[in-house]
Amino acid sequence: MSHLYTFMVGIHILGAIVGIGPTLFVYRMLKACENSDELVVTHKMIAKLNALSSIGFGLLFISGLVMGFLNRALFQSAWYLLAIALMVILAVYSSIFIEPKMKSMLKISMENKGKHIPVEYTELLRKISVSNIVEKSLIVMILVLMVFKPF
């Protein structure tokens, strides 16, 4: 049983790296774009990273639950239950507040025929910055809970 738990911890860490890593850099990639062509390429890269990130978050969540079933004491730990709740909140928050804006931003960048970044795109990028801060804060809280297990 301990070998299975150790394997699940490995899967959990891999899921965290694959899921969280790209998420932390998406906004920075968008801010770095200097023209419309770069926006299109960056959005294509982000789409591929988001698919990978979704797999990572899925692995993270499922492996965390499996570890809880293998070690039932985790379900009595406040840090564990809070981390699960924050993961669910993160998923819902991202799908409600970030994904629709990202889709709109992609549409604007694809429809733009000029070299300059459209004003409406820049406005959406500014609006998504607050959502990005919330998303990153949730991720950091989850990481702190998983690493330090404070309570």
C-alpha cells in the first residue's frame, strides 16, 4: 500500500508542475506581445498550454483524492479539505471569469487585420489582469497548503 501512495505522490507532484506551471505565465506571455501577429501566435501557444494545464490540474485533483482514500486521516485535516475546496473554486472561477475573456481576446486578435494591437484587446487584457491576480493567489494558497500543511 505504501508503494501505491508514494506513486500517487509522484503523480500528484507531476500534476502540479504540469497544471500550475503554464498557468503562472499565460498573462505575462500576453503582455509581452508587441503586435497583432505575435498575439495570434501567443494565443495558439496558450491554447496548447491550457490543454496540458487542464490535464495537469485533473491529475492533481484526482491523485489528491486517491491519496485521501489511501490515507483516510487526510479527510480529517483542515489543510487538505481547504486545498480541495480551493481547487474547485479555482476551476469554477477560471471558467467563469477568465476563459470567456480569453476567448474574446482570441477572437479580436484573429479578426484584426492590422499590425497594431486593437484597443478593445488591450482593454480586455487590462480587465483580465485582476482575474489573473485572483487566479494566481488561489494557486499560491493551494501550493502553500500542500507543501506546508499548516493546520
